[in-house]
Amino acid sequence: MALLVNRIDKNVLKKRLQEEKIKRKTISFYRYVTIPKPNELRDELFLAWSNLNCFGRIYLANEGINAQMSVPEDQWDEFVKQLNTYSYFKDVPFKHAVDGNGKSFYKLIIKVRKKIVADGITDPDFDPSKTGTYLNALEFNKAIEDENTIVIDMRNHYESEVGRFDKAFCPDADTFREELPQVIDHLKGKEDKKILMYCTGGIRCEKASAYFRYKGFKDVNHLHGGIIQYAQEIKEQQLESKFKGINFVFDERIGERITEDVLSTCHQCGKPCDRHVNCKNDDCHLLFIQCEDCESKMNGCCTPECVSIAALPIEEQRKLRKGRVKNGPECLSVYKSRLRPNLKEILKKDLSLRS
């Protein structure tokens, strides 16, 4: 059977999305559940969701599903009905995006992985079902006010850079598997303290809370539904938002603004800014924070070298990329915006040379 994928050029798909007249819902959901044949289920879901004109990025594994999707509003009831026919996903809770414009994904991607969240945990005695205590927005707000609690951000550094809860410990990590040992080390000797954790939609905290309990921490709590659900609840219940800034999301929107607070600065000029962009050089695509003035000066790129390459005809760019090792020494590409210790200074210096 041929691999079920969308092979249309991404620029064509993005243009189609912008020209769409239909309304869409941006949602996310996950569930840790045993799926014996994820590859077969992957193809079933791809066909079913393609017929409903759904877009998104979905990961399946033997341990469950992790999905971020854009669903046409006129197909929403059918989508939910179909999903509930699978015992694995029956009545799974959905998190709805704050902005709700639906322009979040331009095609459907479903991948089968070893785990729905790569955690690096290999201990056979670890039971991920023994999770910590769920807290809703009101409960989390009350708990975070206690000066004896420890607040942990279970997201990557580039996520917490633009938005976070007050007094949260934010690991300097690129991946979830890097965060776990960092947080364990940070909490060493505090096994009896009340721990509050949060992440984007709850999936990372679900596993982390079970892992920390396994490691001997007694009072482990996590924000139910993550920042996405928190934003909905504080709006509906008219609560104060203890989360400040932008909630980084892994789709075309890049971020959802929760409050007007700007916590970060432009990586090139240093002025207040929380606008993530990808370098326009396709061989780089560095994810970094760039203000509109610097974007204009640098043509959306991170360095003069990238400006020069991005300005070349696409055929010439492809010639330059041919045979090049991704993330090699001659390339400034950095995984998920991991800024090397001196890269911010490099970006600022390069900009000053062009001023």
C-alpha cells in the first residue's frame, strides 16, 4: 500500500489556507492509552480526517496519541462522532485555542513514533499512569500564591522565554528529555515540598508528574489541560492570569497572546519584543526573536550571510545546500532556536554592521 501523505507543495497549501472561506477550530488533545497497532490506525485516521478536510500534526505510538489539529467547523460534529468510535479516544477532552482563527495548520501529518513524547526514560519499573494531582485554573492560582510551593515550567527554553508563570523555574533545555534530569537536580533535597508544574497542553506534565512521584517527590501537582486550558478558564471565570506573556504553540501561529506583558527582547537589537520568527534562509531557519525594525534591516534573516543566501535564486540556493551537513560548522542553523552562548552577540554585531 502506498504511503498516505500529502505531496502538494507547501507554498500552494499555505496559499489555499489563506484563501479559504470556511471557519476552522484549532484544537489539541492527547491520551496515554495502549494502541497495539499504531501503523494501521495511522492510515485509518489519515483517510478519515482527510475526507473531513482536517489539518494538523498528530503523533501515534503504542503508548497513545498526541494531536494538534485544525478542524472545519461544519465538520466538527462528524469529527467528534468518528473519534468516539475508537475506544482508545472515546470522550477524550479537547483544548481549544485562544485566538480561534483556525489558520494553524495547512496540511495533515500523522506520524508513528516510539513515544508520543520523547522522554529518555528507560527504567522498566516506571509506571506513567501514577500521575500527580490535577489542578484547575483557580486551584493553580491559589497554590502559586503560597511562598512554600515550587513552580516548574516543563517546556523548552524558547517557550518560557516569551511567556511563563511568576517565580517559575524554567529549565535551560531544548527538549523534554533534557528537562527531566535538570528539574530533578533542581528539586534535590526538596522531596517534601509542594510542586506545581505546567506545560502547553498538559501532555508533558502528565508524564513528568508520574516520573517525579516515582523519584520520591510526595506532593506533585500539575495544571490540568496546560496553559491552553488555563487561558480558557481564566477568561470564562474572569480570574487573574498568573501566566504572563505569550503561550508558544507548535503551529503556523507560533504563539497565542495571553497577556500584554512582553517578557523577552529582540535577539538582534535588544529592545522589548516577543515575536518569534524563522530565518528566511531555508538552509538555516533559525527560530529566534526579531522585532519588525530588525526584520526590515535584515530581510527576515539572522545574519548577513543568510541575507545573501536568501536573496539568491532558488536554484542557486539548492546548489549551495547540496551535500551540506545540516547543523555543520559552516551553518548557523540551531535546533529550535538553541542560542549558543555568543550567538546573541553575533546577531547584534551583524545587524550593527548593516545599520
